[in-house]
Amino acid sequence: MGDVQSSNSSEVVVCAVGELLPGGRREVDIGDRYRVCVFNVNDEIVALRNLCPHQGGALGLGFVGPLVTADSPGKFRYEREGEILHCPVHQWEFDLKTGCALQDPRLCTKTYRVSVRNDQIILHT
């Protein structure tokens, strides 16, 4: 986890844009309250609370990969590469862009707005 500097109570500088490459992630402590995971999903920066709404697992430790679909046994397709986060506790799958579980879209972890300013990724809490 990198150094985090707060510019005010609602913005946190995560890192320089060039430090978070596609497929990369950073965990950010938000004071003593909680952690947020910031991901580079195919050059789109997204941020999720580091807490699985299913059983409380640390989502930041999960595997990021594709959505695997099949029309019939043995006929796999890999879609949305790098957009699906697997919780390390029970392997529930979450859409990184929405924070919602694929198994039950009503179950979502909180998402956060991010922006880029002066070549820095800014997390808005």
C-alpha cells in the first residue's frame, strides 16, 4: 500500500496515474474507518470498499479475471476480461464497475467516485 495524503476530508490522493497500470490495484486506508480498493480496469479507474457484503471478506485480496460463461458443458467463453473480482472467502463474483455481486445484484459493496487531477488519482470519499 502506498503513502496516502489527504487534501481535505473528502479527497485522498491515491497515487500518480502512471503508478496504477491496467490490471493493477491499490488499497487505501480511509483514516481508522475502512479501506478502499482502487483498480485500473482496462484503463478505467474504479474504487470499491474493501468489504464483501456477503460474508465480510477483504475484496482487495481477491482474484480479478474474466466472466466465464458457457452455452453447454465444455463450451466456455471468457468475457469482460479484468472486470470481475472474486472474493477470496467464498469466491463470490463482483462487477468491478458497479460493485454488485453477479450471484445476487441486490448485494453490492459501496463504490466511490475517482478522478484525475494533476496526473494524480483522487479518491472521493
